[in-house]
Amino acid sequence: MSLLVPGALAWIASASAVIALYLLRRQERHMPVSALFLWERVEPDALSTIARWLPRTDVLLLMQVLVVLLMALTLASPVISTTRPAGATAIIVDTSLSTAPHGRLQEAQERARALVRDAGGPWALIGWTDPPQLLVGPTEREEEVLAGISRLAYNLSERPPLSHALALLPPGLERVVVVSGAPPEDSEVEVALLPPVENLGIEAFAVRGQPDGSGHQALVTVRNDTERFRDTVVTVRDVTGGRSFQQARLLEPGAADTFVFPLWGFVGPAYVASLSPSDGFPYDNTRYHAVDRPPSLRIRWKGEEDRYLWAALTAAASVERTDDPPWDLTVVVRTDLEWTPDGPCILVEAGLPEAPRGPLTPAGPWRATDDHLLTHVDTGSWSTNALHELSLPEGANVALWSGAVPAVARWRDVNGPRVSLSVHLARSNLPLSLGYPILLRNALAWLIPGPPSTAVTVGRAVMLPPGATVRTDEGLAETVWVPDKPGLFALQQGGRERYVAANLPQVPLNAAPTAVPVHSQDPTEHEAPMWPWLSAAVLALMGTEWLLARRRGA
């Protein structure tokens, strides 16, 4: 313990005034009595001076002197020096949808409190959600950051890149700790990893036409991220026609399976897929899908035929092939054009003069980027052994890499926007995957901006065209609509009403099976002030002395 103001101990001398006043108050006084014979048999006081003073020193005097000593010590500002593992610390807590599993938010709060107790400060608290938020700090007050941790709450949004949260870091905080169950693998900050959670949920849900043109089918992909076999029941329901379809299946641990439901007859405008049994993360047990019927897109087809590509396009939008202009879209399949088409263009194993196609090359590991083309697309289930090299123009965005070769890319030039898929489809499982039509739907939404998509994400702003409204529980939304919960919503535009399906974002719940970086920190000295405790002791002692004095009648 050390004293910041040692000169304040001079106040101890005031205890002598307390003792002097006490002795003056206890001097012998002459008192008149009715008779002296009552005192004749009292023996004279033969005790020594010290013995006579001891019984006259009671507990009230001792308590008063102790109050003076404690007050002097409080004014001297004593501090206790302790060693903590770290100093200035920024704590980034994952408050996105990945913190929603039962009990996980409480676990994240406990980890954050432990980080505060182990650091000397100052502290800052950042919520890692969309958008990231600086919740507390930087502050020197430990109780302030602890109160901020107690107020943490998750929301139903996705999680932006960690760099967006790091951009909010105040200067002077040399230690950064991320509290999350699924931190990014390439982060170079310290990570407080939350325990993994088991989850059984729907990964994807879509309604598309069958490749042979015989009707439509609903596809539901369910992943069993648990350590045991699970009996699952998937139900697909037509919200307007009242029809429902159901399948039961036993899923292996750590595996995903796709349920296929043939939809005979009329295809309704909206469907709901639900999964049972429920678990500690119920948000991915229900997904919604709206079937849109916009005006047909006129497509110019160049190159080889591909019925799977055509089926995916018809599932993504209303399309028709024609040789007569005007065209809304040009599709080039497994060929090299020697001329540049005008307007939007999709290249499937194809090349253009500004983006020539190269030879086949062995495939490498997938590496996805944060790009619009991969929204709701699970590339982890894709596999291929070859793809074409592609020389991209300057400024192109690569959504998916296969090793060092771009597999999915997009760019704009003077002739229009382009999307390229260079994967050798005959040697891959892409045409049979659920993400294939979703990828093409995202590509069409970027190539040909039009009415709002029938599939939107909770928490993401949707720009509505003039005259369009969305009916919500709070009323009608115009211009900009930000869905705050999943469900089916009615969109009205030009006297026509259609459904829009809002689903929760797909967020990682558990960390990848790789080592999580943890940085060792140099210990730091932390000084904890003692004056709050001493002040409380002074007040308690003064109150006790006052009560005791009143009880004696003083």
C-alpha cells in the first residue's frame, strides 16, 4: 500500500483535541446531597493515577479517536498496487445472430467481465454486429464498462467483417480481444473463444422448376451440427393453398442432407419450410420462400445447350429464349465469342475478347469473399476437379476463388455488366446443388436491377422503387424498408401484390477446427484506491458511536 498525499496524516494530531475535550467533560464536580452519613462508610480511593484513569476511558472515546485516524488515512489517499496480465484493453463482443443460442450471450458476458478484471484499464467495449457500435469508452472506470457489459444484447443481424469493428477502436488501446464463438480465421487479435454449440437447422430453401420441365420442386437442405444421429421431420407448406408436404429422415452427425418435395399442379406464391424437433437455436428451424412472377426476360443464347443452367435460370426468374432483339440478357455457354455483346451477359465456361478463357486447370480449395453473388450460397458443399483459367479485366471483383483461379467473378465495362462462372460443370456437383439457382438469381439481380428481390435478409435495407409499399406490423414502408424479423410480407406496386420472403442471415456459430491465435501480454501494475472503503468505514463507525451515545443518554 502507498499514500498519494502522505502530508494528510498530519490530521492525526486532531485526535488530541478529541481526548482533551473528553477529559474536560469528565472532571470531578461538587454535588449537593441531603445527608453526609450516607458517605461516611465509603473508603477513600487509594488507587494509583493510572488505575483511576482506566475505568474512565470508555468505548465511545476509542471510537471517536478511531474515526479521526480513519479520516486522516482517507485524506492521505492510500492505494493498493496489484499486478494484472494486461493494461489498456478493447473488448469486442460478438452481438450478432451467432450469439443467439440459449445461454451463449450470458457466457460472452462472463468472458468479457473476466477480461475487465484481468486488465488494468482503460477499457473500451465494442458490439460486433451490423453496424458495429462503440458501447463504452475508452474509460478508466471499471464499473462503467461492467455496466455496459450487463446491457449487452444480441440482435437478428448478420456480422460484418471484423475490420469494420476494428475501425472503431479508440487510440491508445494496445490490446484487442474478440469474444466470439466463431471468430475469423485470419484475425490477428486475441480471441476469447466461446464453447461450441450443437445445432440442427435449415441451411437453404428454394422452389425451382425441374430440369425436364415436368413441374416444380421444393428443396430444403438441413445440416446436423451435433455429435449424434438425429431424427428430423421437414414440412413444406403452401401459405395460400393450404397444402403441406412432409418427410422424415435420420441425419448423420456433422452432415447435411437435401429433402426434395415434388410440387404437382399449381405453384403457390409463397411457401414455408419448418424443421422439428426444435433446439437451443430455433431461429434457423423455419425459412420462407416467395415465388416471383415478373415480366419475362428476353435471353439471347450463344454456345452449347445446358438444361441444368436453363432450369436454374427459370427458377431464378421468368425467362424466355429468343433470336429476335431486343434482348435483356446474353448467355454464353462453353464457347469463346470473338465479338463483345451489348448489355448484361453471363459467361459459363466461356470467354470474351476483354476476358479470354484459358485452358483447364486443376481445382484448388474454395475461398469465398464477402460478395453479393454469394448471398445465401453455401459453397462448402460444392466440389469440382477442374476449372478454366480466366484473364479478368482490371477492376473485376472475384466472389469465389479456387486456389489462385477465379471461379465466380463480376465486372462492368463500356458494353455492360458481366458475370463469369469458370467451373467445369460436367466435373462438378454445382448443377445439382441448391446454391446453383441461388447464385444465378443473385447474378440476375446484379446484372438487371429491377423490382426488389423476393428474397431479402433481416437487417439489410431494401430500396423500394417509386410507388411500391411493403405492409408490416408497424404500417406501410416506403422508399426504404429494413425488415426486422423473418416472415412473408406483402409488396404492392402498380396495382399488383406479391410476397417477399425475409429470412435471417446465415451466420457461423462455431469456430473452424483451426488454432485460435492468443497473444501473451506483458503484466501491468494497477493501483486500486482505498478511499471508498475507508469512507464507508468512517460513516459506519460514526453511526455506531452515535447510536451507542443515544442509548447511554449522552
